[in-house]
Amino acid sequence: MSQIDLEISNILSSNGICTKIFNISPISGGCVSSAFKFSTDNGDFFVKTSKTQNSKMMFEGEAESLRAIVAAVPGFTSQPLYVGSLLSGGAFLVTTFFRLSTSHAKNVQILLGQKLSTLHMTESPNGLFGFPVVTMCGTTEQDNTWEKDWETFYKKRRLSPIINKCLQNNPWDTELRKLGDIVIDKVVHHLLKDVEVKPVLIHGDLWSGNWGINSVTNEPVIFDPASFYGHNEMELSIMTMFGSPSRDFFNEYHTHHPRQEPAFKQRQDNDSS
């Protein structure tokens, strides 16, 4: 058992999560974190570790996101149990464990549409757009400061920060600066005019690699969230970027959340760009 494994094991024990660790197995955890299954006398647990900058902030944001999703749609994601710092640097997150599989069956797509539509019926507790804590999409911090309207939040808390970050790395990219200003100053308002947007809970990074099937229940589950209360269409646009869900998913989803015209497709393309 490595020093990190021992450190995490001691924390699990001292916090009453388990008393004995039988086995620790590495599993797929993505490009930012390392992931493990801890088999214990109290069942299996999912543990993620990371030594990236602001890893504690990342896991705290993820844990808060998981709590919100579990409260809105029980069983749709894992339950966060502990977030801590590592003595050797970095941080870790402990959650309940799902044994995952994949499926593109029609019934799975329909159920995913049902569950996600339920999630998107969960409105912001204060009527504002944002989230109580900072979340991170990969290693990118997401400023979730509360705003009264979606247009302001989207431009001020999403588009402007990512464009500015790109320009910091490429200060001579005058084309990006020019087009970014056009999108922020003109395009976003044009696409959102005459559209009513309510702040609802979204996963925030729901591409095809962030959902799967719970092998025990055979129902879809989502993970690795970077949640906030925003426009439900932003979730849908992200879902079409890498391995889009089937028509069955969208048909089911839109029976609960009808497409908002005008310019639904244009807004979706803008969000995913």
C-alpha cells in the first residue's frame, strides 16, 4: 500500500466510512485525476486523487455538484462522502461506487432523457444564475458568481473568462479578440432575444464520457459534474460535441422541455462552439 493509499485509508477509518481496506484497484479516471476502487468491510468506494493546481477546489466543487444532483434526482449520480487534502500535495474525493457499463439501447436513451429532464426541472433556490461554489471543467475554473439573467451570466462568467484565458496564452491572436468581441457584444443578445430562460440545475460537462450505466440497476448515471444553475440548452449543446445521444433521447427530453424558438439550433451551435 502506497503512502497516499495509507493516508486515505486512515482518513476513511477515522471518519467512520469503513474500518478495513481489503483491496485498492486503479480504474479509469480521466486526464486530470487518478481513480481507484477501495474495497472495504463496508462495501466499495470510488476515490479520485489529483496533484493539479487547485485540486482541492476542484473536488469541493465536484462534491457540491454531486450533492445537488443527488438531491434533485436520487440515484442519478454518486453520493459524495469526503473531500480532503493530501500531505504529499494535492487532494482527494471519496464517493459511493458504481460498477459501470455502456449501452446505446433505446430504453436507456429514453431513460436518460427522462432523468436529465427531471434534473433540469430543479430551479435555482434564489432565482439567480450561478452556483454556491467555484466548479472546474477539467483544470479550468468556472466563476459561478450569481447573476440575475442568463445573458449576463453567459457573457460575463463563461465566454469572457475563456476568451481572456486563450488570449493570455496567445496575445497576438487578433482574430480571436475581434470575433470574441462580436460574439459577446452582438451575437449572444441576438440569439437570446425573445427567449425566456430559467436558471435550472445542469451537470455542466455532460459529454459522452461523463455518463454510463449502473450495472446493478441498468439505469443511466452521470458523473464528473461541474454544475451550476443555468440554461438547460447549454447542457444539450455539450452533449452533442463528443458522441451525441440518439434521437430517442432528444425526443423524450423535449416532451418535458420543448424546444424554445426562435433560433434553437443556432443557440445550440453557439453554446457548443
